[in-house]
Amino acid sequence: MPSRLPLARLRRGVPGRARGGGADAHQSACADGDRGGGHPLAELRARAGRRGRAVIRRLCLLSREYPPDTAWGGIARAVETEARALAAAGVEVHVITLAPDGAERSYRDAGVEVHRIAEPRLADAPEDMSYVRIGMWSRAVSEKYWELDSAFGFDAVEAPDYHGEALHLYRRPETPLVIWLHTLLGIAWEGEGAELYGNERGWAGLELAALGSADVLIGTSDLILAETRRHLGERMPPARKIPYVFDPEDFPARRGSRRDGAPVRALFVGRIEPRKGVDRALMAVAAARRRGTDVRLTVIGRDDFGHRWELEELCASLGADGVQFLPEMDRDALVAHLNAADCALLPSRFESFHLAALEALSCGVPVITSDRTGVGSWFDRATGMARLPIDDAGEFAERAATLLADGGWLEHAGRAAASRVRELFDPAATGAQILELHEEVQAGFRPGSAGHWPDGARAREMELHPLLDGRD
């Protein structure tokens, strides 16, 4: 790919279209359903048609993580659910993602066009320059995007902040870029209190550079929007709060009740790293056992940075024996563990949203978490989520131990949680919010201006009006 994008040649390669393409550019997979009234996406399309504007027809999602081959965490699950929801609404969705085995391929999965590309090899890069991977990967993504855009002509493109995947992205001037805020590594590392060396500064800087190319940001919670604004200041692009697309049917509510006198089965799900707070979970279990509550903890997650040995030493020092460590697993296996759990113990030091908590709540498993989790704005203790101050390890452990011993709360909060999730989260409705945002961006977009917006006032209209965020 040349160093500069040959826009004229690229335009010649794009199928003829005004914004969104012609009437037969894409046949909806659920056209019959879209004609009916009452459905959020049907209403959105009808409303857009009355205004004479086309709703987005072709969308490209960039995500290194995408199931099943690279189902490494919450980002993968969130992107997959969004892609499937928008495809079901009639949007032609393409995903550019990693081929972990190096075998490049394209295939259709649940109505989504998936394109897996190989990761470029790093030739003799020193260990303390792993941030070179961001540049190499983002350039490979850009090449694939350019190829697909030449063939299909995307109306918009979405990317995550993580891994700076939009860093090298070449796009036509009329194609907006929307970046989802998961958590910049600079924010994550700051929360851990770790000293940043050259390698970490390189990662953080490249992610920031990629984020600065966005026309609009999507934040899943007030918390991540506030933290990103604190980090970026005046450089922050306009933003909108939209939760992840989440389908409760993927995490069905369990049946049955706790057995009186049985041990409390606690579950931790997440990467084995300091930010996720496994140490706080172990301390809570030890505190509960000292009070006479028999708690059995299972930890599920991948250990990317060799952190588990520290946790095993902590278990020994606390006397918290019998903790079971299991590797990351697929959704069906995870649901089985959630169905067997009495409580999810998820004391993360910072979560932009906390999909693992929402998955537990959807299964009817109450959650004990920290006061630094984004999804907490929608739940309280009565509806299944207890949010406790995380900074003081002893205070968190003692308060969590009290909840672990409260059989009535564990039983009733779980049922309330499953009901609350189904009241709040509908993939079609959230998909409609995303399409509404794209429609608004398309309507106000003017290529070539600062941030591609006509003026500063228009950008400010996109800003989030923060909501008060309560905690337990």
C-alpha cells in the first residue's frame, strides 16, 4: 500500500452510490420483519426514510478480537454481539480481525462477513519495544480495509481504542470513523499505580494517537467517558454514551435455589492481572472464612503476564487454600460455571463497563464488585450488584465477607438481577442507538473540517451530559 492513499483511484473502485448506496445495494436479511411496526430498528428506518436520508447500509468493524478464534475477553464478545444485531437489522457488516494461525480467510458467520488476516512478523524487535506491534498490526488492518472498501464502499467504520487499531487507517474523506472506548492502556496502568517505562509509554502514546483520528467516540458508561476526558482534556473528540449490545438470551437465567448449609460458591471471571482485583477477591474469601462462612472460590481467566504465582503466594499467606484456577473458556462452559455459582466476586480496580458482571447478573448471579465499574450505574444492591469502595483492601474484604454470609441477599438479589437485565438490555434497541448515532454523524458530517465537523458548536452537541452515578 502506498504511503498516501490514492483517493481518486479508490473512488473509481467503489461501486456507484450516494451516501449508503442505491436501493438494491444490499438486501436485508430481515426485510419482512423491518416492514412491521413497533420494532426499534424498523421505527428507525421508517423515520430516516421520512426525512429523506438513508440509514447506514454498509459498516466495517475493526477488532483484533472476535470469536471463536480470538475470543479473548469482553471486547470480542461485545463486537460479535453488535455485529450480529446490526446484520439482523439489514446492515451489511464486515469484520476485520486476526487469524491467529496465520491462515488468511473470509467467511460468513451469522450474517456477518468475517475477514481474518495474519499478524505481520516482528523482525528483531527488542522485548521492550512490543509497541511496534500496534503499528504493524494497524497497517495490516488498513491494507485489508482499503481492499474491502474498494470493493464494497463502506458508509462508516468502527474500531476499538485498545491496541490502536485505527492508527494507520486510510479512509475516504466522506467515511466517518467511530471509536469505542473500552479502556486506554494509559488509564488502566495509571489505576494500577505502575511505573511506565519506554515500552508502556509507547503503547499508551500510540493508542492516544489512534484515538485522536476518531470523528466520534462511543463510551459504554459515564465512568469511562469521564476518565477518558480527564486523560485527553480538550483533545477529546465528541462522544456519546451507548452500552454494549448485550443479548440476555446468551446468558439465560438459571433455575433452582441455593441449598441451605452448602458452601458459598464464589466465582471470579477475568484476566489474571492486578487491575482485575483477584487479590481483593482472595482477601474477601479469607475474611469470610475467618468469620465461619465456608466459601469456595473458582478463578476463570487467562494469565497473560505471569501474575498467577503472586496470587498463589497470597493464597498461602492468607490461608485461602483450595482456590481453583481455570483457563479462559468458551461461553457455554462459562454459563455452566455461572449456573453453579452463588455469587460473582469481581472486585476490579477499574472497568469501563464490566461485561463479566453483566453476564453474571443475566444468569441470576449476584455480583460483589468495586465502586469503579461502569455498569454499576444501572444496578444497586437490591437489583443484584453491591458496589464497595476498592481502595482500602481491608474494608473491601470485610464488607464483602458480610455479603457472602447473607444467604437471603444471595438468593433474592440473584432473581432481581436477572429480571433487571432483561428490563434494561435489548440487542435490537441498543443496535438502534448505534444506527441513530451513525445517522446523526452522516447528517452533520463535512469532510475536511477540523474533526470533520462543520464547526465546534456542532461537535459540542454530541457531548454527553453526565449523570449522577450512585454506589453502595
